Amino acid sequence: MKLKELRLERGLSQKQIADYLEVTPNIYSRYETGARQPSIETLIKLSAFFGKSIDFIVGNHTEADYSLSDYELELLTAAREADSRAKEDALSLLKIHHT
């Protein structure tokens, strides 16, 4: 499970999440260590709390990073601001050099 990782990324205590789930901190701690498995209802709550899929939380799936680099953002901005001829030229040039 990725519960500890998600909790630490947000700077939260086990007690804060336990309070949200309406369980004791001891029970929540056992979820993090794998000594106890949360119910599906608890997993749904955790999914909503962290904004992650249940698959991601239980480690069955890694979420893709779709964020754009500064370079990609610059290209996108330039493409949006260009006239149609410049857009066609730029796309043709990129396709020629695509490997």
C-alpha cells in the first residue's frame, strides 16, 4: 500500500487520517504497515481523501505523469499563438525529424 507515502507527501499525521476515517490511529497505523487490510468502504474514503484511485493506493497501478515540461509548455503556447501557415510549417518540420 502507498498510504504512508501519500500521507507524508501531504504532511499529515496518522491521527489526522484516522480521524477522517473514524478509526483509531492504531488501526490506521496497521493499514500503513499491512498488518490490517482496510475494507472496501475505507478504501473508497481513502481514494476520495487522497484523490487517487484505489488501484494506485493498493499498489496495483502506477499513475502516468501527464504534466508538461517548461519546453513543452513553450511549444504549446507558441503553437497556439502562431498563424495557420506557421503551424503547418512547424508540424511538417517536426514530423521530418521524428524518429
